[in-house]
Amino acid sequence: MKIWISLIAGLVIGVVLSYFFLNYNGSSINEVGKNGEIIKTTNELDFNLITNSFLIIISVSILIYVFWTLVEKKGREV
């Protein structure tokens, strides 16, 4: 149960941290026709953004799990 709660909390906190700290400015490719009108727009995802977001989520999940385990051990000692 502790693992699942740590993963879910890490996901929520990690997504929020990624949104505020990574500042993603998406890039897109526009195909333009002969008259200058945009025919097709292709949006690209940034591999570095996805990788860094994943690492932040995993790191926060591990920190929550370790902190929770330490708190439980301290509670048993007292």
C-alpha cells in the first residue's frame, strides 16, 4: 500500500514540479501551400522534456517512500 501511495503522490507532485520548472515551449512544423495558407500543422514532443519529467516523478516517488519509511521506523522506536 505504501508503494502505491508513494507512486501516486510522486506522480502528482512530479507533474506539478515539471510543469512549473521545465518551461516547455512546444515546436510545430507548418506545411504551407502555394497561396501561403497553412495546409498541415505537426506538433512535436521534446524527448528531453519527457525524460526529465519522468526522472522528476521517479525521484519524488522515491523520496516520499524513503521519508515515509524513516518516519515509520522513528515511530516504532518511540
